[in-house]
Amino acid sequence: MDSFNNLCHQFAAIFHAKSTSNHGVCSVSLHRNFSVFVQGRTSTSVVPVGISFEALDQHGYALNLAEIAILEEEVPAFMHSIVQQGLMVSALHNHWIFMNPHILYMHIQSVEPPLQFARKIVNAFSSLSSLPIS
């Protein structure tokens, strides 16, 4: 278990964030730092960035998952960066209506070493208009 917690800490460090570990799932929570209005009201909870890994096997491979709130105009460059690195975009959709600006949520997944996945996600962050923060 100590090796899992150490790996989880290293995973979070790539994002300059803190991790949580619960029942074999390592999670890092970030958020996008821009103003969003839902039905004319300011909201900070609608721009999450969640990255996790679980089901780590004896070879160091895990199921890696991410959900990232992105501005509509960021979709082409961000998706291109994700796909070029061999990651799978499993969904792109909205969560909320009456939102300004229009935010979409991209789900990304892979089975590979978690630190490799984390580095790819951070690399893709460079295509966004602002970096996610902790």
C-alpha cells in the first residue's frame, strides 16, 4: 500500500496538486480559473478538472481517467493534443444549459502507467487558454 500511496503522491506532483487515495483510487482535483455564469449566476463549481487512476496491476499499468471542463473554442486544439498522444476521448458533452461562456466536458481514458498518463495530460494543458489550478 505504501508503494500505491507513493505513486499517488508522484501523480499529484506532476499536476502541482494534492491527491486523495480511497479504496485503490488515486484522485487529483483541479479547476479552471475563469468566470462562468449559469442562469445569470456566477458559479465556480462548474469548471472542474478531475484526474484519477485505479486498478493498478503488477506491471504498473492502471485505468486512467480524466474529466476536464473546457471552453468551446479550446476543443479542437485540446482534442488534437490528447489524440496525438494516444489517449482516448470517450465523451465530449455539456452538463449545464443557460451557461455563459459555453463549457464542454471532455472525458479521457487510457490503460498505461499513471505517471505517463499524467505527463500527457499536462502536456495537453498547454493548448488551453489557461492552465488548470489546484
